[in-house]
Amino acid sequence: MYYSDRLASRYEVQQQLAKKAGRSTLLARDLKTGALVVIKLLSFGIDFEWEALKLFEREAETLKALSHAAIPKYLDFFEFNTPYNKGFALVQSYVEGKSLETELKAGRTFSEAEVKQLAKSVLEILIYLHGQKPPVIHRDLKPSNILLGSQIDQIYLVDFGSVQTLASKEGGTMTVVGTYGYMPPEQFGDRAVPASDLYSLGATLIYLVTGIHPADLPHRDGRIQFESVANLSPEFTRWLKWMTEPNLDRRLSSAGEALAALEQPSINLVPTISQPFGSKIKLRQDANSVEILLPSKGFSPEIVSLSLFAIAWNSFLVFWLASAFISAPMGMNLFFALFSLPFWGAGASMIWRILSALFGKVRISLDREYISRNYEMFGFRFKQPRHQAPRQEIEKLAIASFGNVSRLTIWAGTRKYELGNDSSISPSEINWLAQELSAWLGIPITKQ
């Protein structure tokens, strides 16, 4: 190997830090300054690809233009030729610390407070990178590329071998790079934007709080399902879900926006639509639960028509049964009574619908475990176990409009919870409720 060699007659190799096909990372001492440095080597060989050289040179050019305390400094770039190998070398300042990947594999666990601090530190680095002209996108943010110093707020971002700038993208074809489990969907499609780094950071933080590689966690509709294995506050859970939203248009769009939302969770919850004036819907929510109490529908043309028909129907039954009992032979009374039962059932059903419309209320309840729908009438609550589902199954909020009527549907697996779909709840109330639930659940609103 190179251990006894000096590169460029200046760098004395101390040890090999990492190695993979065509690449090596060495720890060396700069004989001129006496400082430790990191040297990344790209070697020529039978598997050498010119695209790798382009990325290697781009990393050198990018580091040369950057100046941030949490990013290794560019020191040198040269071509080397030893008896064992030849290629190109990039010299960077040495950063003392252990990667988050190493810490996790050593059994370290991180509290929510520590993970939030890590997130803030990395976001501050991303604000700097994305603020460059053109923006610098890391494209391979993961636990092994984040080094932790002696303090939890001492963070370094390393390995810019996958870096992309908008200028490099405009200059030709792009190479799909990154690490499975941390790459957002758009990056698989050869597209990376500043928000792509946010997804990778979110996936990294999920790994820290669960101890499970993001690719090994369940996925539903492209979303990482981590809530059941992470004991986190609802606010931080929602923030992580926003960071890892697979739809680029619904993800937090910038590192600055993500940092503000993390430091002030209420930013995610401040409604842009207030409750419409005169609305009788009661909404109660806090960090752990939401309850929506829908008032009775009251009189409507449909209920008036149904009431008149129910009166006529049941009056006819009373008259018909009374006549049958009077005129029919004694043995036929029981027959007529049994024969009329289905008709009485239909009448009772109409009466129940009328009472429900005039006095019944619907309560939608969500907490950290379940969503449920119950009916209330005259102070009694009628629980419906079949209308209860695990909260983690909630995956979609959909609004559908039909003229002057709107409907909000909460999808929880195969179950659906509908609000509206008649004139008792106005479209403005539906939009308001949809916004509140979207903010609380961290789920975008789908228009149908």
C-alpha cells in the first residue's frame, strides 16, 4: 500500500481511512505545516470511469469555493504516480470526530432534544450551501457523512463527492448519485434541488430516532412509516414527515424554512383560513388530540319532505293495522301483526333519520393512537367500534366539490371518515377543517 510513501513529496501517509473500488481515503501529515490532512484518491484502473473523474474534479472545485467552519477546507489537488498506483488526489483539512453512523453502530442513542440540535446544526450548514451562487446541493447527506465532535452542537458535513450545482446541471447530463434510503424520489429521476437535501436530512434523523435504516422501515405511498417505532412529540413527528414528504411540491422547500418550522412548531399550525363567521362547528385541539363536533343538520327541504312522508307512512300503518285487527278473524291478528313488522321498521328508520338530523351530532376524535367517529343525541354518546382505526393508517385528506356542496374525506386504510357532503357544512367550513387537520396530521390536502 501507500503507507510508507510520501505523496507529492509532502504528505506522509499515516493510515487508510476508507477504501472502495477506484477510491481511497487516507489520513496523512503535511510535512510542510505539520498538520494532519485527509487525502482522497481517485485511482486509474480497469474499472475507471471518466464520469468519476468529473465528479472528483467538481468536488475539488466546490470545496475550493467554500469557506465554512463545519466543512473541510480545500488544501491541494494534484496528480500522483507511485509504484503502486496513479491517479488524482484531493487534500482537505482533517476534521476530528466520529460519524453518526459510527456512533449508532457503537450503540449510542439520541434523545429528541439531541436530534433537534443536530438538525439545527446541519440546517445551518445547508442554508450556507444552498445560499451559494449557484446553490450547492450535497446529494448524499446521510449518517456516515455527518461527523460529531465533542459536543452535540459540533457538527461537520463531509464527503462532497456527489455534489451538484445548478451550473454543473446546466452544463450537460447528470449522474444519478446518492444512497438508497436517503435519496428523495426526484433524485432517482436525475433531478436534485435544495429540498432534496432536506429529504436526506429527514431520513437521517429518522434513522437516529429509530435506530433502523430508512429503507428497512415500512413505506406507504412513498412515505416512511416511522411513527410507531419512534417515541417523539407530535410536533417533531409532523416536522419529520414534512421533511420526508415524497412529493417535492409538498415538502419544506428550503433549509431556512425548515429551521424556522423546527424552532417554532406553531409555524406549521398557524391557519391561513380562519373559522367562518357564524360556524357552529366546535374544534378543540392541542399537541396530543383533536376533536371536531359537528352540529345537528337541522331542518332542510329533504328532512321536511321525509318528515311529511314518515307521518303519512306511519299514520297509514296505524289505520291499516287497526282496521285489520277489527275486521280480520281472531286467528289472523297475529299474522297481520307479524306481516306489518318490516313496514314498522321502515317507519322507525325514517323517524331515526329525522331525529338524527334535528338533534344528532357527530364527533370526530383523533389522538396519538386512534381516529374514531361517534354519534351523540340528547346527551348520549353512541360509540361505533367499527368506525375506529389506528391513527398511523391515516394517509390521505381529500376534498371533493359538487357545485355548492363540498366533502372532506379522511382516509385511514380502507376506512373513510366523511365530513360534509350536504348543505349543513359550507365549502368554507370544509376548507377550514381540512387545513386544520392537514397541519395537525402533517398530511397534505388532495383536491378531487
